[in-house]
Amino acid sequence: MWGCLDRYAVWVYATVMYLYILMHLLCLILSSLEVMEAREERRPVKYFKPPLTQDERLEKREKRKQCNRESARRSRLRKQVEFEELQASVETLTNENNLLRDELNRISGECEKLAYANFSLKGELSKHLGSEKLLGDDDYHLSLASGGNN
């Protein structure tokens, strides 16, 4: 009985090895055909790769997962740096905006004071000169420039 099992095990092993060798020969033949076709068509050669073993697939998968983790970590760090830069930019622009508003309020107040002073001076000038128009009267302005003898 054990003799039959040994022969059967040898037969299974031989068959598996034979199929493995045939598979690799087929891969080589396909690769050779691909190379010949690529040379005829003057295009880059894509070599046929034999299928990966279970361990190779697992190792490749783990390596890809690790690369993805590293990529995600770098992406998070980039986003964090970008966020911090944007926060600093917001703070700087807010401060600049406040300074500009203060400057605008100061200049607006100064403008109002000057407008009031201008209005007062025009009123005094009209009292001194009489009923002549001050605004929009080009002849009047020319007469003032030439000495007022017009």
C-alpha cells in the first residue's frame, strides 16, 4: 500500500514540475514572439512576466500598502504646512486690513475737516468779494489770477 502512495506522490510531483516547466517555456515563447513583433513594428518591447507566487504577491501587496501609507503621511504633512501658511497669511492680511481701515478713517476725517475749512474759506471770500460766484466761474478765476482788474 505505501508503495502505491509513494508512486502516486512521485507521479503528482513530476506532473506539477512538468506543468511548471511547460508554463515557463510558454512564457519564454510568448516573450520571444512579443520581442519579434515589437522589432518588426519598431515599438518598445513589453516582456511577459510569469505569474507571481503567493508569497511574492503578499510581499508586493505589503510593499504597496507601506508606500501608500508613506505617501498619505507626506500628503498630510504637506496639507498641514499649507494650512499653517494660509493661517499666517490670513493673520497678516487681517492686520493689514485693520491698518488700512484705520488709515482710511483718519484720511476721511481729515478730508471732512479740509472740506469744512474750504467751505468756511469760500464763505469768507464771498463776503469780502461780494456777490460773484466762486464755483464754476472761469472768468472770475482768471480775473483773480491776473490781479482782479477784469
